[in-house]
Amino acid sequence: MRCVRRGFTLVELMVVVGIIAILVSLLLPALNKAREQANSIKCVSNLRQIAMGLFAYTAENNGYIIPAFNLPQQPGVSTNYVAGPGVIMDGWPSILNRDGFVRAGAQDLNTVFYCPDTIDVYGMSAGQTGTYAGNPRGWIEWPMQFSGPTYGDSDPQVAVAWPAMGFTPIIKCSYWFNAYNPIGGSVASIPQNDLYYSASYGFGPDGNGDYIGLHKTTNIKHSSLLVVVADGLYMGRQSVDEIGMKNSRIGYRHLGTAGANTVANVGFADGHVESLTSNQFPCSYAKTSSYAGNLGTTTLLQQETLNLTGPTVYDDPAGALQIFTNNNPGAN
């Protein structure tokens, strides 16, 4: 007797396809969550490598902390800061790469300076991140210069290599750096504002004719609490740090209990890395009322208190609070 082979009927085929579709719908969220967790782990590794590079830089430079960027001495000018286009800012990622402390590698989107959950957009094309929530999760490039007539919020930034100083590769960076960065505004008193991890070297003068100098690690009072780098881009704006706030530079890229894009990985001055939510990220005491009015989950006072009880943006949080209190009697 000859055996007759019978193929799948249409109904059977549809049942199989339906089962596969159900399995995919069940597995896909788990796969996406696993991918997001893997990206967050890679981001944590990046921040640890950056922190180790910052340690190495300091050890090789007599205890001085790497500048956020340098404003170079201009020929025939006695001051370091010169307003206007054409002044190249090297940038801390470029310095670390050039001097061999943290190598960027050859691929723009697969380097230590690039979080794998970065949105592939230039986050500060007009000098600020604006109101689009994706911009703080984007990237910028170093070295750079402003192309407009002044260093201000409206001047676009332009990436430019600087071979004469050894800054040949242009580095895409998607991490925020805790630095005093007054570009676009006036400097009332450099000594009173010189309280963050790093600063934009050479900027000035303030009212006393002083210019921003380099910081030393001896200023840091609580290295395990001092925020150094974080998901985000550029630097400064410590007063604007929550999700949904205009011109925030902190990039909440990772999955948290509140859902996607609710957590930022943060590297501290002692080298460890944590994940912080929007209402856990500290802010500067100088947050203005306009920023405070945009707070989503915390009050201004709660945010500022974090600097004394948890993560801080200051190398000396108690000293910073005293300065703020002296300058702002009756605040809060």
C-alpha cells in the first residue's frame, strides 16, 4: 500500500501562524527590556571608564582636574577670553582622547563617550536643548566653536578639528559634564561660582578682573557624592535638571520603574556609578523662579536639599549653601 503524504490545511497553517504571533507578542517586551538593560550596562561601563580617565588625568597633572574646555591665549591679548567666533574649544573628551587617558576609537557611535541609548540628533544646534525632550538624550561634538558673533544661546555650534594641538578626530559625545560654564552670561564673582567639579578655563573677567582657573581635587569634600558625568550633553545648567524642563541638559535615557527614559546613569568623583531618577538629580542653589516653576515632581527646596543629604553638584555643598544664603537672604 502506498503512503499518501498530506500537507497542512489552510486552517492548520493559520493556527500555527497565530501561535507564533502570540509567542512573539509575549516575548518582544522581554526582549526589548533585555536590550534596554544591556544598553544601560554598557553606559555604566562607559561612565566608569571616563571616571578612571579623569583620575588618571589628575594624577598626571599635579592634582588638577581636567578643564571642561580651554579658551586659549590669543596673540597680542592679555586676557584668555575673547568674545566672538573662531575661538576653538578643545573639550574634555578631546583632551582625554588626545592624551591617551580614554581612547574614543574610530567609530562615532560606538565609543566610550557615546551612550548606546543616545538619540541620534545633535542636541544643541541652536546653543540650547529647547523644549524637545529628545535633545538632552542626543549628542554634541568636540572640539567645537560658536559660529555667531558672540558666545550666546542663539549661536550655533560647529565641530572643527584642531590638528595643530593634536585634536584630529571629532568626537561625538552624549555625556554631560559637571562644570561651571558661564558662556552666554555674565560672571558676577568667579570665586563664589567656582564650586563645581570642573570649569571652562580662561573665561572672564568677573567684576574683580579674575578669570576662571583650574580646580584641584583637594577642594572636593565628598567624592562619593559629587556628580562628575551623567547621561546628557554639554555641561553646566545645573539649575535645569528635571525631565520636561526647558533647556535641561540631563538625558534620562534608560528604563526605570516609571518606564522608558526616566533614569539617567551618573558617574561620581570617587569612580562609582549610580542610576538617578529626575527628582533624585541634585540642582544648584541658584535655580531661578522661572526654572522652579517648571518642576514636575519636586520643589525647589527639596531639590537643593539633595546637595546636603545625597548626590551633589558641588565640591563643597555646605560652603555653596552658605554662599547662596549670604547672597540671597530669605530665599526659599
